[in-house]
Amino acid sequence: MQARLQRRIQRYGWDLAASRYETLWEEALSEAHRRLLDLAVPARGDTVLDVACGAGVIALAAARQVGPEGRVLGIDIAERMVERATQRASDLGVANVAFARMDGERLDAPGGSFDVAYCALGLMYMPDPEQAMREIHRLLRPGGRVAIAVWGQRARCGWSPVFPIVDEEVASEVCPLFFQLGHAGMLDDLCARTGFIDAQEQRIDAVLDYTSGEDACDAAFVGGPVAMAWSRFDVPTRRRVQARYLRAIAPWRTGSGYRMPGEFVVAVARKPLR
């Protein structure tokens, strides 16, 4: 897939997903978010960058950590995600965080201006994750830390059939390299290639709970990475892909709900002092 088209799909797809993302995904992703914040705890007064910030969970948590003398910038390619994050900060009275629409591969900020950077489950959607990591490296001060998370291996993520099911209905693959970074050693290698040192990679088992098949389908199609393709499906196509997805996740059905396995890979690394 051409990089320009992939960025467009992600930008407008996540715009469509923004209104449902929090209710459908934040709880499921909470362990990955918590682990990132534990791996790279910002100090009082630090400046923090949150790349692919979504609705602002990491950025808002970091803003509380750095206190009023610190500052946090969250960036996302989807304008409606940025709007939602900004509204949440306002509702919570968090004044030391700002959000902006920005491409993670072209960060519009001065080099060496951040102490800590996060990227929680965003690299899989970028056409060039290595370029995104080089941009993070550029923006960090010497000695600054980066903490990143991606989904793990396809076979360990019960919801992964969503991609081939949707791909059969559209002209090109929606997320062709989605699970590539989830293989063992890939994040360590990515950090090393982009100038970071002391990388430490960890794998986290997770369970995604859904109270009904409708909730499981909404998370897969409405509030997630295939939202743009879903928005263009007619009613018969939607019924067809929902039925196929429910058959694919049937092994994890418990009563009327589903408990699906998932896996995250997280890593922390730092920029050399020289």
C-alpha cells in the first residue's frame, strides 16, 4: 500500500472511530498504558511527548506526574481524536497538556525539547515506524527515554481475524504490517536502528472482555483500525463480515460474552548522552 494512502486511511478511519474508542478500547488497553507509564516515569517538571495519543490517556496521566511546572504535548494524526483529548483535558481541569494534529513521522517541534516520549499502540499504523522513531529520537534531549507499545503476535491476539475478513471486502489490505513489530526482538532492533540504547523489551498477556457479540463486533469494526472500511460497507456486507467475525472468535465465547486473548509488547530505551 502506498504510504500516502495508508496515512489517509488511518487519519480518517480514526476520526470515525473517535466517538466510540474510549468505551470500546480503553479498558482493554489499560494494562499496556499502565506498563508504559511504569517503564518511563516522568519526573516533576519534565516535558513529555505522547505520539499517537488517541483520546489522551497517556498524556493526561503524564501531565499529573510532571505537575504544573512540567508540560505535555500529545499528537495524533486524527483531528477528532485530538479534539476529544482536548475536551477531556478541559473537563478534568488539566492545564499543562496540549494536543495537536500531527503526523508521527513528521513531528513539528524543536529537536532536544522533551525528556520523555511515549507511543502507545501507534507504530503499527504508520507506513514507516523507523522514521517515526527517528523523529522521537530527534526530539528527545540527550539521556531522554522513550517507551513504546505494540500488539504482539497475530496468533496470540484473538481479535486478529478482523483484518483478513475486512481485506476480502476491500481493494487493498487495511493494515498490511500490523503484527510485524510484535515478533520477538523487533522492538529492541527498531530502537537500536534508530539510535537508542539500553532497550528492554517485555511481553504482556492480556484478556479482552466483551459482554456481547455486538460489543465485540463494535470494537473490531466501529471503534478500531478498520473503521474507515466499515463506514463504506452496505448493510448486507456488514452483516456478512459480522457473522464471519463471530464465527472466528467463537472459541472465546463465555455465556453471552467473550473473553479473547491478546498480547502486547512494550519496550523502553534511552537516547545516549552523546
